[in-house]
Amino acid sequence: MSEATFGSKLTMNLGPRSYDITLRRGALQNLYQLADLNRRVAVVTDSGVPPVYARQVADQCREAVIITVPQGEGSKCLRTLESVLQQMLAFGMGRGDLVVAVGGGVVGDLAGFAAAVYMRGIDFINCPTTTLSMIDSSIGGKTAVDLGDTKNVVGAFWQPRVVVVDADTLSTLPRRHYINGLAEAIKAGLLADPELFELFETGDVDADIDQIIYRSLQFKKGIVEADETEHGARRALNFGHTIGHGIEAVKGIKGRRKVGLYHGECVALGMLPMIESNSLRRRTRAVYRRLGLPVRAGFDKEKVYAEMLHDKKAQGGKITVIKVPGLGCWRADTIPVESLRSLLGLEG
């Protein structure tokens, strides 16, 4: 297995929208070396992120405002988006200015979308501070907010100027959040990287976290370069998400619901029915147990099915789902929406 040290750099090759992904411990304190901070900068973070990280970024800027939104998926809404945009306007931001996201996937999605729509688009930098955002959501340019209970249905493709992955920020992440994010890396292993999957079976996720993040980003980078706006190969990244988003709508921790499942935990559960090999499904369950991810959750399957009907990938009574017939390979199946019932184990 090739060594990935933190001092690595990947480049997302998208022509004029290309950008570097820098993976280096301590990089957050040296953002000025990687980006032009000599302008007005809105640093967007949330109340669950240690304030020191946003402050480290703001202190490097010529002029900065820190915009802190409430922690949790509930902040991915039009009301919070409007609040962020109002604060950017009050700060006097113009078309040449910059938004920097410092936090997890919610912050990245929200701040990225704010950058995409403010004055028809201004520069955006993503500084992920969770395993989930480092491994997956920080690259690729998908930005969005939710509309009611429907996830990510209002959004835009807006690529960052640079992505800075500083794994030192993981030291303050609660253990369950840390493990939750690894579900997306397991996804990458199942789809296309058997060595990464085997690392979860036999390795040490703490000692190997640099390698896990690097390989996961390498996988996603290749997919995005081949299909930036999700017309073909990029659909593979939805593996586990169709059922996972349904479970999240019913059992996810959001709004006033403080007990339940996190996004990665829901995706982990959503992947299992899409694995066609019984032996690989058993191996995947064993990895979940080893890490502390759920292998089953008691949820109302009829409610989950009802939520899945709202999936933005469901069109004309059909939906495209990603199935994994064996380790390291996948295919897209377009099936009648009713077929989701049998994947959930419902009759009819």
C-alpha cells in the first residue's frame, strides 16, 4: 500500500475550476500560505466546532468576520442561509471577497452555497474539521441546504478554490463523530479500493487515519473529475444514500431530536441491502462491529419507504440505486420505486 503522509497534495483537475487539496497537519494555522487572505473574509463555522479554529483563520486575514451558526443539520435551511448572507452583506463583502468554511459537512454545504449565490458567486475555501467532511463532503463542489425534511434539494455545484485538510483538528472530535465519518471511507473501499476496505478489517483506524483520508479523497477525486455534475459515474457516490437518507429522515439526530443516528451511521445501514454478495455483507458487518458502527437499527420501514419516495433521484416512478456485486466494483440499477420495498425487507 502506497504511503500517504500528511504533507500530501492532490489536485482536482476540472479545467478552469481546478484546485488543490492540501493534506497537512498544522495547515489551518498557515492558510495564508495557500490562499489570498488579503481581502474581506467571512469565516463560517458552527457552535459545535472549537472557536479556536475559526479564530486561527480570521487572525490571518486582512479583514474578517466570524459567522457562527447553530450546530446540527437544522442549520442547513433557507432561514440560516439568509442570516449568513445578511451578515456577509453587512460586512460589506464584494465580488472579490472570500468565504471560508471551518467545520463539518453542514458548515461546508451551507457556506459553499452562500458563496455560490452571493453576488452570483464569490470565492470559497473549505477547511473540514471532521472525518466525514475530510473524507467526503469537502471536495467535489456540491453545496446545498435542505427544504423541510428533504435533504440537499436546494443547491448548486460550486467548486472551492482550495481545500485544506488539517488532521490535527480531529483531536477535538468526539469519538462517535470520528467513527461516524469513517462510513464514507468504507463506502470508497467497497466501491473501488479493496486495500482500503482490508485496512478497516485488519488495521488501526487511528494510526492509519492519514492513509484513510488520502485514499478516500483520491477515490472521490477520480469520480468527480470524470463526472463533475453527476450525469454518470458520480452516481456511484450515492451508494448507501438512498436508504440512508430515508433512515436519517426517520431516525436521524436533527432539530429537536437529540437521540438517534448520525448521517454516516445511516449511510452505513443503507449500504448493507445494496451489497449483493452475502460473504461481503458479512465482512462489512464485521467491520461495522469492529469500529462501533450500527449493524441494524429498529426503525419503521414503512416510514423510511415513504421518505425515500421524496428522494430527488426518484423520477417518473423510477429511481437509480447503486449496488455492489463484489468488493471493488459497482453498478447503477434503475428500478421501479416500489422495488425499494423489497430492499427494505417489506412485502409487496
